[in-house]
Amino acid sequence: MKPFEFINHTADVGIKARGSTLTELFENAARGMFAVIAREGCDAKGSKAEKSIEVCKNSDNFEETLVGWLSELLYIFNREKIYFNDFKILSLNDGGIKAEATGVNIDLYQSSLYTEIKAVTFHNLKIEEDVDGFSCTIIFDV
């Protein structure tokens, strides 16, 4: 099972994320979002030592939690210039998430970034469960 794949969307960019567990789905969704930002990976020119951050978000359901998780990572990426490449969900339930993301500082002008994501959307977002695990389609406003 592929952790994520790019999907075509009329005006924006999307991914279909998958995971055998909800935890794996959330980690793969984050990997997919950063793959959209830098499709060939980030060359991290001018990068320093790895940095880890903790994200805690409360919400009413898993869809809101997913959007909150990805939105917080995107906010930190834009504010701190950290390209995240490793994700670990510490706890996840229908009331929220506690997770850790690790990445490197990058110089946006020297890196090979591909797409600027403005926002994570709720457009047609629904986490589904089947025999292989969980999946969802996420659309990013670019």
C-alpha cells in the first residue's frame, strides 16, 4: 500500500493518504503534504541540525484533527522555515492529537521547493475505513 499519492484537482493540489491505522494515516498525510511542497524532496541547503517540535490540537472529530494537525505543521513551516520529514503520533483520539515532527531549517531561496500551500481545506474530506485500513483525500489551497 502506498502511503500517499498525488491526485489531480481543478485549481488546487491534492493527495490521497492511506494507513493501516489512523496513526499511520495522519503520519502519511503529513509526509504527503511536505511532498507537495517539495516533490523531489528538500535539498536543505543551508540547513542546520534537526529540530523537533510537539503539536497538540484539540477538536471534535478526526477530520478536524487531521486538518488542525496539517495546518499547524504548515504554519510552523512558514514561520520557522523548518522542512519536516519525520512524524510520530504520540496519541490520537476523536478529541485531538499529540504528535512530534522533526525536520531541518531551510533557506527558502536556496532550496528546491515546488509548491506554496496556502491552506489545508475541508473540501470533500472524509476519513474512510476499509479492509486495508484508513484513507482520505486532502485538498490543499495553493
